[in-house]
Amino acid sequence: MPLETLQAQSYEQLSNDLDGLSQRALAANIRDPEQALQLARLFETWASRARAVCGEWSGTFLRLARDWVRELNAGLPAPKAMEQILRALRQVHRLLEKEQKGEIEKETDAPPFAHAPRSAREENAGPKEHLYVRPEDQGLFQLFLHEAPAFLSGIQSDLQLLSSGQKADLQQLYQIFRVLTGQWGFLGFLQMRQLCQAGEAVLEPLLAGKSAPSASQWDVLLKAIGSCRSQVDRIARGLPKDYVELWDAAPVLEELRFQRPSAPAGGAAVLESPARPAAAPSWEGPLTPPPLGVEDLLGVRDEQIESLLELLAELLFSQSSFLEEALSLNLKGKSAADAAHMAKLARQVRDQLLSLRMVSLKPLFDRIAWDLAQFSRRSGKAVSLAVESPDIQVDKSLLPQLAGPLSQLLQNAVDHGIELPEERVRDGKPQEGKLKVKVFQQGGSVVLEVEDDGRGLDLEQLRKKGRELGFLGDGRATQARVMEMVFKPGVTTLPGLGDGRGLGLDQVEAQVENLYGSIRVQSKAGQGCKFTLKVPRTQALIEGWVVEAAGKRYLLPLSQVRKITHPAPAGAEREVPVEEAAAPLIDLGRWLGDGKGDDAPKFSVHVEAGSDQFRLQVDEVHGKQQVLVRKKTGGGPEKRGVRAEALLPDGKVVWVLDTREFAESKD
């Protein structure tokens, strides 16, 4: 028989034996030292046979197997050995397949065990362990990435409810931990599997009613979920390659095991003493917040959608030019019908593309609930969060852009709004502060209301501070104008800014304004404060009012337009309400440098840019339109007062006004 045939048969036999060994390892009890020792010896036997056929890499694994046998006999913990054996089996599968295909020469040594190739910078950062992912397993990992965030969000939401003294389904919480235990184990993440098993062990006596829950239990379970999220993030980053970096959850695992109840002689389960033994490591690292990203099983990347939208914008522009030429040639009949049908198809393609980016707001609510738990713990104030929201979908890019402003509003409510427990009791309020987030849709915009039941704004302090910093004159300012002072840099009603205050409310206003949005504040002394944010559901397709000034058309985002007033009839004077009169008046044509200075009656558009308000005078208002915003190419000159170029449904260009510039110049 030819040598090549014998060699092929040897590879096939080795591969079959390796499959059998892997199945046996997956079915083994990872805590059983005898099974671990038996698997190590079987692996040693397999590697010894492979050494006669395969390259030098097989000798590396033979030495490893002998080390496992020796260390297990010397007392190496079975779970640690099993984790190394399973990881080695995955790597050996890859190397054997590559050698069969001729991709590895026999004299080539194997890469370092359980480590991916690393840069010098990574070497200096310390050792990092990795898990090899076979190409045929990529689909399983993608499926896990699709399901795991929902499980983790469910666990976290329930734990946060329980930690704040509210009710949650403990049985469902336990079942999700069990599902995750199986999934982690199936994929080969043994430490994560042990972490979820330890979580189950903490919950079991609570389900049976044998012990009362404690704050430390909820805290350490939240840490466990943070570790799981960290590992999920590393899977997402590593999947395009063969290796996934392993998150070290050993400190959290130790804490979980320490929380496990022990059964005394009487039979009732009790928790061990909260005093930590000297040997138990401390874990002071930051908890991992819930991710805001949404995985897509179809693998459609945001850049691809952006590119398609840009191509669609070019198509709409070309279509507009074609229609203008068709009208100039007075084309009728089938040609006109075809042009109209093409415009309709283009709009349908646009809507379908944008729908691929729309996601639920739930990840955002999970994030702010996590943030609130940190603020509450740090301040020593008990605060509950209620979220009232229908199933509203927004552009996925909006989630991270809203997370910062919302988190800062919650932090300010906890630090400056909600009183200490003893102060609340003295004022006849419950000890626990209440925060409410209400979300609803208003046309093409989403409105978010953040309300607390704290002390409210101190208007006299705000008025005084506003005058000191030059934001308010000596005249009498309206109450709404005084409240707007909270959005000015350097303005606070308290002598201290609080610990870890983060972004100021002036930055919150700037971020909301950057989303074509507006923000307003309302407050009653002793009853609390409410912030109202209004932003478009997507930044790619926005709805707005098309206005005309000096013969050119512009667009004002609908979420920033408060009121439109028609010009008074010739010879008549229109009475302006006091609140409206307080907003500065700007002639759009003159401000842009295009106006001819005529005094003809004009429309007045009351605009809210962030917390600022002003009125724009325009020649005409052409109604509401949805426009497709085009990315700035950077090729043309900057136009004053213009933020972006957009396309009307007919493909004609309209300029989106930058209300921030008007707000900055109105003073």
C-alpha cells in the first residue's frame, strides 16, 4: 500500500479517536478528580500515537498531557485540569485539520498552548488565555451572541428590582442561570459555567425559603452578570479570528462560592459569616454596564447600510435631475408614469434600509437602571426606578448617544434632587426616592421624560447665579428663563458639585441639541423636577418644516419647532404673547447674508435649540417633509448656519439649519 494511503488512514484514525475523546471530555464531571486523571491519561496515549505521524506540535501536547497526569496526582484541582484539557482538545483539532490539508509542515512547532499570537505590547501587559474557535463552530457562537444579551438583561433587571426591595420572579431568574450554565459549558467556557452554577447555588435556598436574601448576595450576583457580559464582549471581538480571549472571573467566582449557604446540624440552610476570610481575594474592579450594541445574525454592518444610503441619495438626486429634464421636454404618458414609479420605488428602498437599523429602547433602559444602581449605592440613598414605555424603535446609533445624557440626568437627580432618607421622612415623604422615565412617540420623534420626587430647583439661587455669571440681566426674568439656567456652564444650586458628577447639564444640552433635539425643565419646590427630551427617532431620515428665506429653502427639524405664526394682514399689528416675546427675533435671510432687507410681513417660527429659544423670521413656510440627510463630504466650503445637506422626497437639495449657531448668536 502506498505511503500516502497509509498516512491518510492514520490521520483519519487519529481524527476519529480525537472526536471520541472530545465527546467523553464534554460529558465528564468537571469536579471529579478520577475522571480528570483518566482523561489526561487517554490524551497522553492519543498524543503518543500522534507523535509517530504528526509534526513537532504533537510532542508539545504529549509533554502537556504528562504534566497533567503528574500534577493531578500531586493534587491539581480537577476543574482547572479539565479546563486545560478541553482547551487543548480544541487546539489539537485545528492543528490536525491543518496538517491534513498540508498547511502545517511536520517540523513546525505548535503555537504556545492556549495562547493566540500576541504583540510585544500585549506581552508586556501580562498573560492572557484564549479559547480556540473552530470554523464550523462559528455559527454556534453567533447564535449564542444573539441570545445571551437578552438572558443577561433579564437577569440584571430582576436582580436590580430585588436589590431595591421590589418583587421579581426568583424561579425565572434561577432558570435563566441554568440555561446560561448549559450554554457556557457547551461552548467550552468552563469558568463561566462554574460562575453560573455558583449563582444557582446562591439562589436555591432562597427559592426553598430556607434563608433570607441579603444585599451582599444581590451585589455579587450582579458582579457575576458583569463578568458574563465581559466574556460576551470578548466573544464578539474575537469571532472574526480563531481565538476568543478569556475573561478571568476567578475573584467573582470566589465571592459567589463564599455566599453559598451551608447546612448546620439542624438542617436549615444559613449563609456563612459576612466576614471575608484572609485567603479570599478582593474584587474592586468596576462592574460592567449592560452593552448597548445589538448583534445582527445576518452580519449586516452599519458601514454597509451607510454606504447604501449614500448610493440611494445619489440615485434620488439623479432622479430629480431626470424629472426636471422630463418636465422641460414636456414628456407625458408612459414616461411620466415610469418616472413617478421610480420615485416610489426609491422611497420604499430608503424605508427598508432604515428599518434595518431600528432597534428597541430596552438596552438603553437596562443601561440607565444599572447606572442608577451605582449612583444610589455611592450616595447612600435608596432610589427606585419606574420605566413607562411602549414598544418604540429607534435608530441603533441613537442608543449610545442618549445613554450619556440620560445617565447624567439620573445622577443629578440622585446627587442634587433626591434628599437623604432622614430629610425625606422629616418632610413627610417616603424614605425611598422615586425616579420615573416615561417614553412616547410624537410623530417622527421620541420624547423622554425624566422625573424625580426630590426637592426641586431653587429658583432664587438659580436667578442669583445667572446674574453673577452674566446670563441674566437685572430685569425681571420669567420662571421658565430662570429654570434654563441649570443648562448654563458653572451654574449649580449647591455649593459642591458632588462626587463623580460627570458631564454637566450644559453638556447634556449640547448632546441633545446635536441630535436635532430639544430639552426643557419643569420644577416645583419640594415636589421634584422633570426634564423632557425630544429627539428624532433616526438621524438619517428626519422630519422638519421646509422654510424659505431670500429665495432659498431650508429645513428646521420638527423636534425643534415649537410654534409657527402667520404674518399679520397688511396694515394690522399682531399681539405677541409675553412668553413668545421673550424669545429673541432673528431674520433668517439677513442673518445668512442673503436677505435684501425688505420689511414685508413674514412668518415667525418659534425654535427650541436645546434649552434655548428664539424666533426666526422667514418669507414662506412650505409645510412638513421627511428628508434624507447626506453625510458631509468635506469637499465644499462651510456655509454659515447650515449643518447638513439633505434631499427632499423628489430628490431636490435642501439645507438643514444649524440651530446651535443661532442660539449662540442670539445673545
